[in-house]
Amino acid sequence: QVQLVESGGGLVQAGGSLRLSCAASASIFNSNVMGWFRQAPGKQRELVATITRGGMTNYADSVKGRFTISRDNAKNTIYLQMNSLELEDTAVYYCVADARIGRYNYWGQGTQVTVSS
């Protein structure tokens, strides 16, 4: 069954903003860590941001100061607020949960973010 559902991707001009959402089943939302990966064509997959069950956050250097990850415990949802978007942010963004050594156990289906000039 579908356990992570992303939404909010789309086309935006450089400098604009988007907010991604990831709705999780209750058991998965209680994971130790949830976060967002992204993958652009021809590039390696990149861990963009993470948030722990307790609300601690971490960001890739490439998005620090521009992206904010948050969680709404009442809605079993995490968010990725993306501001000052750049062409290089164009990618498929994946919601992930349940961090283990070297992997995440749960992945969403991905949502496309395209930044145009």
C-alpha cells in the first residue's frame, strides 16, 4: 500500500517558491528520521533535508538558508518549503522515512520540481 504521498511539485520561475508536502501513514510518520532526497538528470541523488522525530533538522549545503523542512504531527505530514529557487534545484524530489545505516526504508513516488529562467 502507498505509505508516503508527495505533492506540491510543479513549474516555477527562478527566484520563486514552492512547498512540497509528504503525507505518511501513522506508523511511518513515527520513524526516527524523515526527509527529502532529490535527483536531477545525469546527477547523483542528493539528500536535501532531514527532520527527526523530535524536530531536529539538517540541510545540504546547497539549500541552506533557502529551504526549510518542517513537520505537522497532527497531520502526519512533513513539508519542504523552498524559497529563492534556482535552476539547479530542478529535480525529482522524493520523500523518505525510517533511516537505517546506508539507506531509508520507505520512499515516496517522487514529485517533479522544474525551475525555469
